[in-house]
Amino acid sequence: MNQVLLYVASALTGFWGIGHLLATRGAVAGFGDLTPDNRRIITMEWIVEGVALISTAAFVTAATVIQPEAVVSSAVYGVAIGTLVVLAVVSLFTGFRVSFLPFRLCPVIFSISAALIALGAWL
């Protein structure tokens, strides 16, 4: 059961990261007229968050596939939880305050993923 929780957390995190990558163009266009530099910065940030989420999911999946009980796997789970909690807090004070629903879902999804990793790793 613990490994199932870890895989579900990885899938949720990874799919949300893929969603970020797929939504980048539309999100940037939603800002309206931007200078080229601002457009690049916003594009970069959307891609970076997507890649961070996908990477976090990949690390958790790899640790779980190889040896979930190993000390290094426990460290990977801890880093993943920390990353997701930080992203949840940042999202809570930024994206959560806008009316667009997907932005408001970020802290919830990040928190759920972090909780599932913790439950799967340490219960």
C-alpha cells in the first residue's frame, strides 16, 4: 500500500507538471501585451515549475522502483516533500489569490502530493 501512495503522489505531481508545460503558451498569452523580456521571463518560469514538478515526480518514482526502504530513498522523499511544501506556500501567497481555478489548485495539489509521499514513505 505504501508504494501505491508513492506512485499516486508521483503521478499527481508529474501530471500537474506536464499540465504546466502544456499550458505555458496560453498562460503567457493571458498576460496580454508584454515586452519581449517579460514574455521570456514568464515563459521561463512556467517551464521551470513544470520541469521541477516532473523531476520531483521522477525522483520519487525512481526511489520507489529501486529500493523504497533505503536510506537514500528516505532522503529523496524528504527533499520531494520539502520541495512540494515550499511550492505550496509560494502558490498559496501568489497563484491562490487569483480567480483562475487552476492557479488556486496548485497549493492543494502540492500539499496532497507531499502528504501522500510522507504517508507512503514513513507509515
